[in-house]
Amino acid sequence: MVTDSQNILIRWSKHFSQLLSDNDVRQTEIHTSESLLSEPRALEFEMAIGKLNRNISPGNVQIPEKLIKAVGRIIRSEIHDLINASW
């Protein structure tokens, strides 16, 4: 029985060396230029605006919820385009 920490580490090291050398394990790198998340669609954007809470802090962009809801579809469409352009 192995009881001291140095021998325990040696034992585990031997175990994993044998385990990994017995199997033909290859690492594969996947390169992609695609984002893992798709850009938000216009409908999703409109639904998110509809769910904005009243009387909350405007956050980093400093645009109050009331203003976003009041500006109309054309301006919200432009905001959506800006978001997708930076995606």
C-alpha cells in the first residue's frame, strides 16, 4: 500500500502513462471562422425589447427602456443592424 504523497504521485503518473500509451489517442484541432452563436434575428430582437423591464438602470449604453420602446420600428431596425454588424 502506497501511503506517502510522493509515491502516490509516482504511482498515478505511471498509471496514466500506461493508460495513454496503450490507446491511440490523437488530439484534433478544429479551426472555424464561424461564430458559435448566430446573430440575433429581428424577431428575437423585438421580443427582447418587449421584455425590457420598466424603471431599470439603462446599463452601459445609457439608453433608457422607455426610449427604446418609443422610437418605433425603423430606429429599432437600425439598432438591430448595428448589433449584427458588431457580431
